[in-house]
Amino acid sequence: MNPAPEFQLQSRDFGPDFLWGAATSAYQIEGAWNQDGKEPSIWDAFSHKRWRVKKNQNGDRACQSYQRYKEDVTLLSRMGMNAYRFSLAWSRLVHPQIAGRTSWSPAGGYRHSSTAIVNPCGFDYYKRLLESLHAAGIRPFVTLYHWDLPQRLETSGGWASRDIIKYFEEYAAICVQELGHLVKDWIVLNEPAVFLPLGYLLGVHAPGRRGLKRFLRASHYALLAQAAAARSIRSLDSGCQIGTTISTDGAYPASDSQRDQIAARRYDALMNRLYVDPVFGEGYPLTDLPMLKKMEQYIKGDDLANLQFDFDFLGVNNYTSHRIKHAVWMPWLKARPLPFAKRSRRTAMGWEVYPAGLRDQLIRFGTYEKIKSLYVTENGIALDDVLTNGAVPDAERIRFFQNYLSAVRDAQRAGAPVQGYFAWSLLDNFEWAAGYRPRFGLAWVDFASGDRVLKESGYWWREFLTK
Ligand code: FCB
């Protein structure tokens, strides 16, 4: 597949140490949902209920990466990638013990403390994966939490309970003790601005809970838990890089009217700044989103200092952007996201492609005084790909990457300290409530057999990274 003639960039233009990789997450690819001592997570519980996920699909088998991880590493190597972002399934590794509840220990499990039992079989899986990556010269970026909370913790309040802070901190510490010799780049949370509103406000993702109060509480505790986990990683390994990952959705006023401009600021505060500003010393964005004053009732003692952490990098995920119009919709938000062009081409997720949105987010977060460096930790496109005669032609995905990579380079030229780029996703996988239909992969997956086939975009990456 030929790149568009106007795309002139070469991978080396991004800098000699720039990292190039692809990203995945545990629940979306591993399968083996109840094997080798894994407990159910909130996504197991949620997807096993009826009509929570399209066509009642679930991640029980997913891409079978638990069995086929070596093929995943081979795919990364074939594309010439030097980094891989994946996540650990908490419920495979550490079984939280809750006072007064029956505890359960998997075969070979050992007690780490009164609140945690460790499952060595789960860690063996990640050790094997990490060793294969190192053998292939691929640097692992390991996310501790990509949305799959142990169901056992959800039944005692999940993210909406202050206890989550100590459980998450202990889980992080155990992961560093077990895997720290193989991991030098940690990512603490994936996209709080997605898993908290969708899981605890609107109830459309696991654990399927609703309510503004619960959402605000969970948001505050997630930030405290994030910083506590990061501090505990730092205390156990002073030489590693620690980052965290946010979702971004560029919010541009739909018109010059003051109402639309203020609405865009409210939307931006909710979608982009709520989980960044307080962490980097700017406080909750109360001026632009006054509803956040309701958060005050959950803020205790030194919380506002404790939720800060001196991260080595911020991971920026971006897929789309919107024009924001003032609206009566949601009384505390009064903002409605609209597409840029009325008849714009939408992806299989219904998202509009807008590369300048990624550029603008990188430039903006690059100007925060306390943000030292940035990685694009997710960016990609879902299409209705078709496998024909052993090949998957996806010219539109190639164009997507070319346009977004140009935007990343523009951000670098404008001074944003971007040090790496991870395409979402290595594989077609379980796309949460949307099930298996939206295909984001650089490799096609046949979900019945588990077979992988590199798409033409995968071959394009190989050419881009190896020439
Ligand atoms: C992000 C998620 C990731 C994937 C992409 C499409 O919000 O982090 O797991 O689902 O969207």
C-alpha cells in the first residue's frame, strides 16, 4: 500500500530516541478469564449480564493472548516496533482480602498481608510475556489499571470507597516487587475521564453504576489512589519512569458566542482537565466547571497535596475532537458536543477524525510547568475491515496514521516534549460495550480461531519504521 504522496515524514524525523509501539489492554485481548487462579473482574461480571455489551459478547476468550502472546511479540517485531504498551489484570495477580468476607486462595497462592493474597501463576504469565519482549528488543510500558477492577473490591464499594487507596497502593507495590526487574516504564491509570464517568455516572461501562455523587467520590479517590500507587512504585524502584494516561477530546467552541465559549470550557474541564490539573498542582478546575464544588465534601485533610505526584511523563490518548455548543442537556454541564462537519466521515465507532485535535492537546499539556514529557499512548481508528484472500486492505487506516503522525510532528515543532507514539491497537479486540465489531487492530484477528493476520497498515508501519 503506497503512502499518500503528500506524506513526507520519516520515522527518524521524530528524534533518535523516539519510541514506536502499539498498545493493548488485558481484558480486551487476554481471554482466560477464569484460568490459573484468576478471579472475576468487574468486566467479567458486567459482560456476563444480559444486554450490557453489544450482542451479549464478552472477553472470556478475546484474542487468546494469554495463550498466544508470543505471536503478539512477533507481530511487534515484524513491524519494527521498539515498544509495547499492555496492562496487567489485577484480578489475575492479587486477590484483595476484605475484612469479614470469606477469603479465597488459588493453588500456590501466598498471603502477602492481611489484605492481599498473591497468585504466582498470574505473575508467571506476565514474566513470560516480558521476557519475550526483552528478547525481541521491545521496551514494555506496563499499565497497572486498564479498567478491570477485581469484582471482589467492587462489592465493597470499588472506586467509590476510600479503601480503594490502600488496596491499589498495595497491588502496585506487589507488581513492582514481582516484575520490577523486567519493567522500567510504569503507567498507573488508563483514562480516568472514561472509566469513572462511564462506569460510575452513566452506568454504560462496568461496574454499571450511576449517580453524580458516586462519580465525584470515585474521581477523588481514584486520584488519591493513583498518587499513592505512584509513590509506592518510586519508593521501591528509584530508577524507573512513572507516568499515567489520560483520554483527551479537543473541545472547540461551536461559535464566537460567549455562551458557546463558556460551554466549551466546561466540557474541556470535565473531559480533559479534571484528572490532570489537580495532579500537577493546578487544583480541580472549579472556575470553569462550578459543579465540581460538590467534590469538597469528599476532600479531607491533606488530600489536595496527597493526590499530586511528580510524574516522569503524561500519556495522552486521543481519537476525536468536537465543537461544543451551549445546550440545556445535563444541567451541570450545559454543553453539547457536535461534529466539525455536518456530513463528516465517521469511523466504525462513530468518531470524527480530527488530527489537529491531538496536536493541540499535546501542545497544551506540553506547556504545563510540571509536565516533563509526553507520550501518545493511544491513537487509532476502527474500521469495518474485511479479510479477503489472506489480506486486509485498510488504506483509510494508513491515511489516518499519516495524518495523525504529521500532527504529532507539528506539536513537537511547536515545542511539545513528545517522546513516543503507541498505535491503538496491536490487535482487533474486545471494544468494551461495543463488543467485537469495531476493529482497531494493525493485525486482523479471527475471533473463532484466534489467528492473526497483519493488515496492510501493519505492513505500512513496517516500511515506515524500517526504511
Ligand atoms: C480508549 C481505551 C481503549 C480502547 C480505545 C478505543 O478509550 O483506553 O481501551 O477501547 O479507547
